Amino acid sequence: MKEISVQELKSKIDNKEDFQLIDVRETFEYEVSNLDGLNIPLGGLLIETDKIATDKPVIMQCRSGKRSAAAVMQLEQALGLDNLYNLKGGILAWQEAFDPTMPVY
């Protein structure tokens, strides 16, 4: 599984690179704090595969990196996609590295 660090993600954002960020946490978690990604909870991911880009990098994100890793595996197996990346450490790593005031749980 390909992974990306929060530093690499911030660089992509700062450089306005073309990628898709998908947050696989539950909606109530997303509402607490998010990185402006598309919210598709893990449980409904395979139902909403039409929302997932196939023509650019897709970074899957969650709280700590575990659910997003599961999401990458599910999508790779179900759809055979090879443009998926797991955000190592999730939003907790982002908060620690860049935004200590970001509310997390």
C-alpha cells in the first residue's frame, strides 16, 4: 500500500496539485474537524465508488490512518485502482505537525 505523510500532503495543498482527498470517518467526526476532503464514511465507501477519481491521485484520510488503510485495501481489491494513497497518522498527525489548535478526539 502506498502511503503519504502529512508533510507531503501539505506540500501538495500548498502547491495546488491536482488530487482528491477523501475522509472516511463518520460524518459526526468529520464535523468536529476536517481537512476539506470529501466525506465518505468507510461503511458506505463501496456504495459510492462513483465519487472516487480514477484519473488523479486519491488520498484516503481518517483519524489515525487505520480506517483509511482499510479503505485503500477495499478499493484496490474491489476496483483494482492503483492511484490510492493512505495518509499516515491521519488527522491526528496533521494536528500534531501543523495545527495544534485543531479539535480532535
